[in-house]
Amino acid sequence: MLPEERFNVLVDEFRASPGVSVPGEPGQRGFGSNALKVHGSIFAMISGGRLVVKLPHQRVETLIGTGVGAPFDAGKGRAMKEWLTVTADDEETWLALAREALDFVGSQRRTQ
């Protein structure tokens, strides 16, 4: 399955989740328009044919250490601490990490 197809599975999975907006919804343009968002904040997206998710810094480091992911660089020459490029290519890992990212980003929004 191509990464874009696997991401579309995630989009379908989260489409009905409270507070989640999916790519292609009216009014979305520019950066993040092709990302999954919760309350307006990105929690998962495709970049360079890989899933990228936002997780706590410590969790990102752990996942990098176990080989599940790699640092994410948004083209600025340095890794973003709370973003993980998922190197695992299975649907189960993508779904689990996307759910974890939704919980993390969603809980950040509630505490602000």
C-alpha cells in the first residue's frame, strides 16, 4: 500500500472523531491543509512519503531509539523535538501512533 493510501485509511478512521478536521474540508488552504488536525492543530501528516506525528519530546526520543521512527526536519536544517517521522510501514503502527498523537495534541489544546 502506498503511503498516501495508508494515510487515507487514517483520515477515514479519524473523520468522525470530536474536534478533528481532515484534509479536503472546506476552508483549508496552505500549510497543514493536507494534515489531520484536532481543534486546529496538526497531529499527523504525510511528508516525503512518510507519516509524521506530533508526540511528547521524550516519546519521540524513545521511538527513535527503538527504530520505529526518525527525527523530523521541516527543511530548516534541524530536527523538531516533538515531531517524529515514522519509519515503520505497517498500518497498525501508523494507526497506534496517530491515535497517540491525537491524544497528545488534543490534551495540549484542552490545557491552554
